[in-house]
Amino acid sequence: MAPTWDPLDKSLPDTPENRREDRFPRGLVIRLFAYLVAGHLVAAFLYLLFLVGGQNQ
């Protein structure tokens, strides 16, 4: 879906509600949070594998 707000369009009044560059897009925040959680889960799993593997020697 194409964005409905054009920052170069001067027909809209310049109010904080009309300025979208003040905050991150919601989808980006959700993806960033998901990648951080998934990355930490993978790192914890690898740490657990090395921890268990090191005890068997």
C-alpha cells in the first residue's frame, strides 16, 4: 500500500500529528524487536550447546 502522506505536500498544516518522521514505523519496531529476541534465543541455545558439550570432556 502506498503511503498517503507526502512530506513535500504543503497543503497539509505543519503540525506534529502530520509529521511522520518524528517516530519509527510500527512495522520496523516490531521486526527489530523480533530479530533481537530471536537473535538472543539463538545465542542462548548455542551457549547451552557449548556448555553441555564442554562438560562431557
